[in-house]
Amino acid sequence: MQTERAKRMDSAGEETSLNSPELPWNQLYLKRRTESRIQLRRRVCFTGPAAAAVTGVLAILILAAGSVSSDSEFVKVSRSVNCIEGQDCILSCSFNYTAGGWDEKSGVIWRRAEMDRIVHSYHDNTDQLADQLPQYVNRTSLFDSELQRGNASLLLRRVREEDAGEYGCSVYTPRLPGWGLTEVVMVLAQPTTAPAHVTVPSSVKCTEGQDCILSCSFNYTAGGWDEKSGVIWRRAEKGRIVHSNHDNTDQFADQLPQYVNRTSLFDSELQRGNASLLLRRVREEDAGEYRCFVSTPRLSGSGLTKVVVVPAQRHRWWVSGAVPLALCVIAGLCVCLWLYKKHACCCRKSNLASTPAQAVSLSDVIEEPSEV
């Protein structure tokens, strides 16, 4: 009697649609239990270890991308600069303004590396000297008009013995930050002889394809400066003119053809002793010796510097980024494969659980009390 009653109820349940709102209570129970299990499996498939793994891979990729982008040499400084006590000195610092850009929020900070104290700070289009070291007050300045062209050099006036040491040049632009370290070497002035009128670094490293500053400063307090003064940069090997300026005007008639439209002086800084040359888009053939000749009303002199051209590191990021990038790709593929298998397994189990063949009969769920 029990068996016949169970069969009748089972057959009635099979004839009733599972989507019908009037399901027998046993099939309604089974349907809700199946749906809850499917939803639980879906949550397990896309949360927990899977989500943690995906998040980890994304974090690794972001870190790898960050390490690759920060590998480029954005800021260039001279390894060392010789400064004569009592004279003005230029600490050369240039940056790749084509890659980093420049706007009103950009900034330049020069610091003493040993004590991490500010020598000169500039941002929001103005000097910020509130935290400047007292020994540098009224003795430092940037070439403001040249910042947007990649010149962050520092002019240090009336050099003192305690100015010797390491200086850091930090540049912050809309797209890239960077910094470089240079050492100021103090050369004591000889009281028995006249100090050198023109000062240049012994060598300058320039990166191929980027702009480079060839530093040259002169003793404008002793020599003066007027409209008849002049600056001439030459290739020392050939004696040919690279750039010439006199009568307050650039003179390009005898300029070497390879330098056309690639050189300029900082005109507004000439009267303050800055005769540095800005050389744009450096080429391999620019390597060699250059002479900076300065003629002023009371003194004249020259200095010799060597330009060393360093090849551009166009594919350098592959060297440092290939291994972590490969690991990230492998890890990503493994996670994707694991997610695919897990999802397929979840979906297969869900489909099996939702088929009528898996429905449990009423007799398996409820047992009627046996007749006594």
C-alpha cells in the first residue's frame, strides 16, 4: 500500500511542470535546493582562491609595468663639476622634456645629498625658498625661461669651500619624475695668480637623440658684459664654429652645417656669467672636444670640454622586464586555465543537478509511519 501510494504521487509530480507555481511540496523543495546549490557553486567558481589569484596576477603586472617605465634615464647630470672658490659655477642638469612634458605643476628641487636639505626649490612657476639652507640664501637661481626646454641647471654664485659635496637634482613633470646625482669638487683659487676667466667641466655625457647642455661659465664680475661682448663655441679638432653670439645677436653665417637649428645660448643669462650651449637632438658625430671662448670688456678666456655620446637605450626595458613579464604571462595563463576548468566543472555539476533524472522521489524523502 505504501509503494503504490508513493508511485502515484511520483507520477503526478512528473506530470506537473517544474515551472508551475503549483508544484507539489516535495518537488518545490528539491527545485529550491538545486537552485541554491547552483548559485553556491557559481559563487565558489568566481570568488575565494580564484579572485585572490586574479588580483595577485594583476598586481604583479602593474608592478612589472611600473618597473619597466621607470627604467628610462629621464634626468641627466654631470658626474662631477669643478668649481673655483669665489667664482660662479653652473651645476648642469637636463631632463627629457619631450617625454615628461612641463606645466605649472611641474617642479625642480636641488638638495645636498649628504644632509637631504634643500639648496633650491621651484614649483608652481615660482621659486620656493622657505626651506632653503641658510648658506645658499641669495646665491642660487635656475634658468626659468629654459625649464620648459629641459634645462634644470643650477647657477651657484660666489662658491665657498663648504659648498663642496654631492648634490641631487630632482625633476617632477606631468608624466615622469626623475633625479640625478652630481659632485661639486672645490678648486681653491690661487691668490698669487689671476683666477681662470672661463670655467667648463672636463667632460659631458650626452645621450643620443636627446638634448644636452655643455656648461660654460665666466667671471662676469671681473670681466663685465656689454653689447660688444661675445661667446663662440667651436669644435676643437677643426676650429670650426658651432655657435657664435656677439653684438647681442646670434651669428650663424659660419656655423657648421651639422649644427643648424640645433644650438642656442641662454641669452638672458649671459650677463650673469652663463655661456652654456644647449645642443638639441644629439647625434653620434657630435662626440669630440669643444672650446668655449668668451670675450668681455676687461677679460677674455676659453675652456675645453669633451662631449661623450652615449647610445640611446631603446630596448633597455626588455633586459630588465623580460623575466618578470614572462613570469606574469605564465602565471596569468595558469590562473585562466584553472578558472576555465573550475567553471566547466561547476557548470557540469549544476546541469546534472538540475535534470529530472536527479530528482529524488517522495519515498526517499518522506517515510510514512508503518501500519501496526
